Amino acid sequence: MDRTKNEVNRLCGKKFPRGYMATGVEDTHYKDNVEFMDIYEKLGVEFERTIDHGAHNWEYCNRHVKKFLDWLNINDTFKRDME
């Protein structure tokens, strides 16, 4: 897996950023989203994979924007940048 990850980083010209992907099992794009997540995993891309209940709508999106911002840990990022 490391060899593949290194290849992804080499092709990008730098370290490929971590990602956050969330999809609901009732989402009309669920199968495509899971397929995309599987490809990322095979490539060794680091990302947070979240699959739970929800449709492709604002209610689901709003719920996961909060989770994404918590995952991003932006307060620590700002603290690091200020040091």
C-alpha cells in the first residue's frame, strides 16, 4: 500500500491531502460514492470514510458539515500557524 501511496504523492508533486467523504445509504448517488471511496482506498489516499443513514439533501449535508469541521480540527491548525 505504501508504494501506491507514494505513487499518488509523486503524481501530485507533493503529499496528497487527507480527505473527508460522507454518504448516506439513502443517497441517490450512494453506489457511486462508495465506489469512489473504494478507489481512494486502493490508491492509498488517506481519508475519513463515513457511511450512515441519510439522503442527498441539505439535512444530511448540514449534519456532516459540522462533523467535517470537527474532523478538520481547525482550532489546532490556527494555533500551529500562530506559533
